[in-house]
Amino acid sequence: SFIFKFDQFKRLIEDFGSVADFLIIYIEEAHASDGWAFKNNVDIKNHRNLQDRLRAAHLLLDRSPPCPVVVDTMTNQSSSCYAALPERLYVLQEGRV
């Protein structure tokens, strides 16, 4: 889960923040507690509406990320465009992934 690796992500921003911009897009929950979930995972249910997704994103905001946090649409537009497993971390340069 991204939240368990959040400190590592923050170190990436510290190391490369001077040469790159960072953004977190909160997408559909991959391991929702009311679906396919890991044991001892964060208790986040499947998002049924945008308010659910916004509430879940606040778990990241509570950790004071050093970059902006936005949420994907309920049609999962960002997730569809950039889907990858197991991590969804990307570098974009001059419009190319």
C-alpha cells in the first residue's frame, strides 16, 4: 500500500524536488476493506461517490505530503490512462511517460 511507503515517497521528493514537480492523484482503492484486502491494511472501503474518495484522500493529507494531492474522477479517468501494477509511479518529461 502506498501509505505504508509514504516516508520513502517523501524522501524522493526531498531528493528530486529541485528538478521535478510531484503530484499525488488519489485513485480507486486497490485493496478496499470491503473487497479484496490485505490483512492489517488501512480500513478504506470502495469509493461509492466522490465524497468517499475525498475522505480517503484525507488519510494522505493528514501525513502532510510535500506536494499537491488531487483525486481521480469517479469514472477513474487517471487510473485508466496510467494504469500499471503493482506501483503507479510515473515520470513525465516533455509530454512523454
